[in-house]
Amino acid sequence: MPYFDAASAAPLHPVARQALLAALDEGWADPARLYREGRRARLLLDAAREAAAEAVGCRPDELVFTSSGTSAVHAGIAGALSGRRRVGRHLTVSAVEHSSVLHSAAAHEAAGGSFTEVPVGRSGAVDPAAYAGALRADTALACLQSANHEVGTEQPVAEVAARCADAGVPLLVDAAQSLGWGPVAGGWSLLTASAHKWGGPAGVGLLAVRKGVRFAPQGPAEERESGRAPGFENLPAIVAAAASLRAVRDEAAAESVRLRALVDRIRAVVAERVPDVEVVGDPERRLPHLVTFSCLYVDGETLLHELDRREFSVSSGSSCTSSTLEPSHVLRAMGVLSEGNIRVSLPTGTAGADVDRFLDALPGVVAEVRERLGAPASAPSVPPSPEPAASLVVDALGRRCPIPVIELAKVIGEVPVGATVTVLADDEAARLDIPAWCEMRGQEYVGEEPADRGSAYVVRRLG
């Protein structure tokens, strides 16, 4: 069964498995003890730290192992903010950061601090000048991911790091998605990552803090990992994480070329074979293994289930596949279509034949789901009536995506050019998907108006 969700968790690399099994026998003792078993465990931990630091591009004494990438982010942000509290309590982040960063920002604000979200363009990247404009005299820390976890867009880290350095603000880089492909360029100050993203075992994160960065670990004092990661080290998992990071780096040059070619094929074929689809993210400056696209008039949850029935494991940022009933904050920040969203992230070793089978199956799956939902044809097939209405109101209250957009598409041809259709909807996804539909269909999105329930979304027919 082809597994195409490496951005969530990559399959355990063979080197990680071998290292894990060996370390279970050799690295079970406390590395803080001076007897023989403890010294052996300490040697394994030191070797793992040196290997990981070499991959990150920092000194071994600048890097600690945490219990996850999320805990590394939380510890890094909290420690840096506390260490620079005399400067101020302002935090700058991009609008497309991983939820762990945004949750830390929200907690900081709840504790009396403040934060600014820097918007991104339609490709998902920040503008370095706009990012620099969000830095203030009281900014204690800035955060920017190296590459986006949902759409694959690489961020201009080196340019932003230079702007932050000019402003005297340390930059924390979340490198969870990119570290397996290579080191992060630029003068970053703190860096976090997560082993299960590159084929290491789950439960191991990295936190690197450059020398000279003011940092005050939060929580009760700890002796282990420089006081920055509480608890007993999971040494077998740490050894496996470091070994697999070195292994994937050795494979990265050749594998990135091969996977990029497969992703280029997906991008081209999806746009060619699936009507009304939007391939999102930067087409060039992106991770080699990841592609995201959204299909009009499709229920994302049903689409994922149908692909799973055909033995393809993919993920989605659509609201109709999540428990929050809200579209992905990444897609929302980019202003792109969220309904029918599919993320394909290829693990190392993915066979081209599996990608071809996916591309053969996808158009039929999308067509079946659209037919089931009563979606309109790609091109408007209903001509205006002899006496078209000056305006129409579509009541889609209580109906989830993609129904509000489907109902809009069905009636847009019933009003004359220049007239409006107002869609009443209380599904949060409509706020993103109706403007995105207008962009794809060449219609004018007039705006959102208050309504007794939900919101009224006004669209003017241009043609």
C-alpha cells in the first residue's frame, strides 16, 4: 500500500532500526553514572550529539535532545523569551508556522506578552522586507520555519536572518521538514527539529541554541541536557535518530533529484487530468518530496476515504477532514482553495510505478465524489434565463464545504453580467473557499457582510 504522508511521519529508516536495536542492548544505563555501563551509555550519547550537531551545523555543546519536536519548539521559544525579557515581550512569527509555534505564541500572549503574525503571499512565503517591518524595539524573538509542512514552500531564512541580525533579534528556525534534506542556511540563532520527520523514531526532538544567545530554561531546574530538556534521555531512540539523520543526509542529493522529478510529474498530471484543481505552494522554491493541491466541489474527507480504499495514504488540510471544522491556517493565510485539499509527501524510496498508479486513480475518484455531491460541470452549462434575476440569494446555512461553493456555481449563470449572488453560509471554510472559487472562475468577490446567522458572501458575475 503506497504511503504518501512522509511529512507527517516518515517510515522508520533501516539504519534507524539497526541502531535502535543495537542501542537497546548497549545504551540502557544512565549516562550520568561513572561505572562501566554508564560510561558506555555516555559514549553513545556523546557520539549521537556530535553526529546530530554536524548535520545541524552547530557545536555539540549547543545542541540538546528533547522528547519531541513540539517540546523543542516550546522550550526554545520560552527560554529565548525569558532570556531576553529585559528587551521586551514581543514575539514575531509567520502566519504559516507549525501549530506548536502558534500555540507557544498564544500562550505567551495569554501570559501578558504580545506577538505579530507576518502574512505570506499566495505561494506561502514571507517577504523578508515585510518580516523586517514586523520587528520592533521590544521584539525579544523571531520565528520562521525553514519550509512549510503543508505546501512545501521554502522560506527565505537567510534573508530574514540577516534582517533579524541587523535588528539585534535572535531567529528561531523550525527545521522539522527540511533538516533531512540539508542544513539550514543563514545566521539563525536557535533551531528545532523532529526525528520522525526524517525516518528516525518518534519521541526525539532537537534544540540547538547558539553560544551568545540569551537563554533561560523554564520550569524546575534540571541537570540533564544542559537543563533545557527535563527527564531521563531515551538513549536508544536518540542514537537511532542521529544515525538515521546521517544516513538520510548521505542519500539526500540523489534522492531529492529523483523525488523532485516524481513531484513535478504529479504537479503536471494533476493539473492536466483533474478539472478545476489548484496546485498550491511555490513551484520552484520548495521541498523535493511534497506537493499539495485542492479540488473544487469535493468533500476532502470523502476524497481521502476513497483514496484509502484504493490503498493510497495521503493527508489533507481541508476543514471537512479535521475536528476543528476550520480550514488549515496555512491555506487560509495563503488565500487559496481549501476544499478537496490533498497533500502528497513521498518518503525516501517511493517507486515511480506507485506514483503512476495514484495519478491513474485520482481523476476517477474526484469525478465520483463530485457526482455524488451533485457538483456542476467544469464549464457553466446553464445559460441565463430569458429574464434573468437581478440578484440571487443562496441559503447554504447548516451545510458544510463544499456545498456552499457548489450551490454558488449552480446559479451564477442565472444572473446577468454585473449582477450578484449572495451566499448565506455558517461554515468557516466558506470564508476562504468562495473567494478562491472567484479567483479560479474569473468572478468578482465583492466581500463578506453580516447576517442573522453565519455570514453573507457576495459575488458579482463578470462573465
